[in-house]
Amino acid sequence: MTWMRMTGLFVVGIAVIVVLNVLSQLLLPRNRSLPPVVFHWFPVIGSAVTYGIDPYKFFFDCREKYGDVFTFILFGRQVTVALGTKGSNLVFNGRLNQVSAEEAYTSLTTPVFGKEVVYDVPNAVLMEQKRFVKAGLSTANFRAYVPQIVDEVNEFVKKDSTFAPLQLGAKSVTVDIFKAMSEITILTASRTLQGKEVRDNLNKSFAGLYHDLDSGFTPINFVIPNLPLPNNFRRDRAQRQMSAFYQGIIKKRREADTEDAGHDMIRALMEQSYKDGRGITDIEIAHMMIALLMAGQHTSSATGSWALLRLGQRPEYIQELYEEQKRVYGEPNGTFRPLDYDIQKSQLPVMDAVIRETLRLHPPIHSIMRKVKSDIPVPAALSTPKTAKGKANESASFVIPKGHYVVAAPGVSQVDPCLWEDSDVFNPNRWMSSGKNSEQGDGEQEDYGWGMVSTGSGSPYLPFGAGRHRCIGEQFAYLQLGTIVSMFVRNFDWRLDGHGFPAPDYTSMVVLPKSPANLVFTLRS
Ligand code: HEM
Ligand SMILES: *[C@@H]1O[C@H](CO)[C@@H](O)[C@H](O)[C@H]1NC(C)=O
Ligand SMILES: *[C@@H]1O[C@H](CO)[C@@H](O)[C@H](O)[C@H]1NC(C)=O
């Protein structure tokens, strides 16, 4: 009886809240100096479900109704989306007193990376830390990495159980491609950037630690930080152990004081110091290494999977890549010369176009966030709906107020039918004819303390972001992906399996192919 009554009261209560929330949106006059708010049934939850399931569908639908700039409710937060090239510019090149990346990201990243790095420090310190990392991403190091990646891919195909049927003499094998790319990515990144000690520990304790740490790298921690969930406890324990593991490596290296000719990132970081003369600490190095591991792992394994899947869907491009390998590396006797960094970088236009086009359709990060620190004025040109259904006000202009979060979604411009011919078709050739011009934008550059970087202003293609927070891993990612895909092209032909091309899954840290996402690899004779 009482139970029934309480349930009844609860249902009525919810109904009243929903009705009041809907009526207030329909009847109360809108504050014209704020962005339009996306209609939602439930307060607090807001548009969390529609956004979470398919952010791109949500963004495109909202753009139709509200224009390039609109606010939606996400678990009680007010999140303002700024679409299009101008919207991206607002977010990426907002002034430091207007937008903060660290306040948007720290609850997610600091428990995973550890303290004193990236978003746990003021922006000026992050800019110096990016300079340190750039020192480790040198051409000399990259030259050393290509044969190491080749070796890892060869070993994986020869020995890992993923390819067991081939090892037993079969001619083809069906592979869960994201699972395989995740393993190849961590193997190749640790052999190269992370260094020998990490690579040697990969099939021991390190793999388990990585797995536990990764379980706490989830989007929930953006919105509701530090819930007392088992995965967050595992994350915290793994972070402490992994931090100790890296600090142990650094200490041993300092003690051994070897003049070893290693090309890894730890070695490069150990030589760095801040502009005020302060040396980099072991804890900072350890936590920067964890940050790099996490930043590179998800983005590269997702991109590699999408690239191989797109190729499996359009095998004529596998053939084109194979022809390119023969043209550039072929010997008269039909064998290939070893892959070489300088050639990979500049003489493989088809490979370059394939990766570029993959990142156009499948940028791993769909929402780039900042916390708004002071009101951001939005120019009138941005605040009018494109397909204005009578609501448009040509001179409309408003502010994104302090306290909101602001989101850029360059992935929307990257498939905008107004900007790209056959925008949803995977067509690497578009980069061969138009060259890289279509990503250039205004060509503006600026130095934030770690070298000249594109502001991305005016560019509809920004899979690596722009401005002070722009990715520093782009060259490494191209090197890693280009080498891995080259090895697959040399050794295999492949197709999608009977499940066809997988839909995207937006619920993880990066956009992943929904399983089953399988490819059937066949050995070249
Ligand atoms: C296909 C591969 C990758 C893609 C698409 C990608 C994408 C991005 C994007 C969009 C940002 C900007 C985030 C923001 O503005 O909030 C970023 C930043 C960054 N990425 Fe990458 N990334 C990739 C690979 C890597 C790799 C391999 C590394 C490390 C070796 C890396 C390290 C970083 C770092 C350190 C930042 C700077 C964060 C900041 O300044 O706030 N990324 N990346
Ligand atoms: C409308 O929003 C602006 C900007 O945040 C604010 O200053 C103003 O007080 C708001 N007006 C009303 C009537 O709420
Ligand atoms: C994996 O671990 C085993 C034993 O712990 C070791 O012999 C082997 O060399 C390791 N493999 C790699 C590729 O590091």
C-alpha cells in the first residue's frame, strides 16, 4: 500500500517536473543575448541521450533548427556547440581568459595521467611540456622507428594467435580488426616512443596495468567525475603502479648513466628543462609518458582500424596502394626494398591520401571541449540558422556566457555537403587532385612556445585540432599508421567479412567501429 502510494507520488512528481520543464521552454521568452537552447524533455539530463548515442546526427539536426551555435543540457551542464569553420575558430583560438581546456578535461585526465602534467598544470607549463615532447619527436628518432615498427608487425603476423590459421598453413584468416590494431598499436608505440623497458614488460605486468588504467579513461568521468565505481578504484591503483614503474626506469637510467644511443621519448625528456632553469622531474617525465601512451593509443588504433575497414570496403584502393609500393620500393626481381622514413614521408601520395581521407570521415575525437572563463561574443554571421524557418534574425548576435562549456566539432565540417563533393563517400583521390589545399584554410600560424602551429582558421579539416592545444602527435601517427598499412598492403589483400561495413560507436573515448568489425586477410602469393 505505502509502496504503491510512494511509487504513485514519484511518477506524478516526475510528470510535473517534465511538464514544467517543457512549458518553461515553450512559453518563457528566450533571452536573446544567449544562444538558443535545444529542446529537451527532462531537466538536468537534457539532451544527454540523443547526444551520447550519435553526436553527429544530434549536431546536424540542431544546426537545422538553431544555427551553428546552440546550447544543450548535459547532466546539468550548459554546453554550447559552435559549428562550422568559424565555430571551430572560436573554440580553438579563444583567448586564455575566455576558454580553458584544463578545466574541461582535468577530471578525466589527471587521475589517469597523474599529477603535474598536461591539464593538471597552468597552460604556460603545458606549452613548455609540449616543447619537451616535440624534442623527442625528431626526424632522427623517426628514422629509427620505421624498421622497428616493421619488425613488430612481422612478429605479430608470424606469432600472435590472431593470425594462427596462417601460421598453420591457411591462405586466409578472419580478424577482429580493432582488437588486432589495438595490440599492434601498443606494441609499435612501446617499441619506439615508449622504449625498451616498456616493450619488454608488455607481455607481463604492464599489460594488466594498462588495461586497468584504461578502464578509468571513459567519458563518464568528463561529466560525473570520480564516482565510486570499481573501474575508478582500479584506475587509481594502476596509475600509482604505472607511475612507479616509469620512475623506476628513469632512476635506473640516471644511475647507469649510459651513453646509450636510444631514440625513445624518456631519453629525450630527461634532457629537458623549463625556461626558468628548473629541471624536469622524474614524476613529470613518468606522467608525461603515461599521457602520451593514452593520447596515442586510442586515436591511432581507431584510425588504423577505420583505414583498413574503408580499404576492405573499396579494395581498388588496396590495389592502388600495392602499385605504389611496387613503384616506389620495388626491385626488378619482384621483391621490395625495406620501408624508409624519408620515402614514407614524402613519396607515397596514395598512402597519404588514404590516411587523410580516413581522418576526414572518422576523426577519432568528435567533441573538443573548453570551459568558458568569460563571456565570448558570437559574431552575427554565426548566430543565424542556415535553413531559417521564419525564426532567423539577420543581425542576431549573442554571447556564450561564463560558466558554460563550449564544444568544437570539426568532424561536422569535414562531412558538410556544402563544403565537400560527395561528402560521405570515401574517396582518397579528392586529396590527389585538390592537394592538401582543402585543409589549409587561411594558412595562419602562431607560436605558443613549442614551435609554429596552424591556427586552423578557416579550415574545414581539423582532425588534429588547431591552435595552442593542437596535436603534436600527427607526424608520429602518420609514420606509425603508414608503416603498419604498408606492411599489410605488401603481405595481404583483404575484404570486409559478411557483416559488411560497421557503424560507428560513439560511447567510448574515441569513435570506434561497432563490433563485429571483421576483415578477411588473404596472403599474396
Ligand atoms: C590519428 C591520430 C591522432 C589524432 C586524430 C589526434 C587528435 C588530436 C586532437 C583533435 C587534439 C586537440 C585536442 C583539443 O584541442 O582539446 C590532440 C591533442 C594532442 N595530442 Fe593527438 N591525436 C592523434 C595522435 C596522437 C599521438 C600519437 C600523440 C602522442 C605521441 C598525441 C598527443 C597529443 C598531445 C600531447 C596533444 C596536446 C593536448 C593539448 O595541448 O591540450 N596525439 N590530438
Ligand atoms: C540574458 O543573458 C545575459 C548574458 O548572460 C545576462 O547578462 C542577462 O542578465 C540575461 N537577461 C535576462 C533577462 O535573464
Ligand atoms: C614475453 O615474455 C616472455 C617471458 O616472460 C619473454 O621470453 C619474451 O621475450 C617476451 N616477448 C616479447 C616480444 O617481449
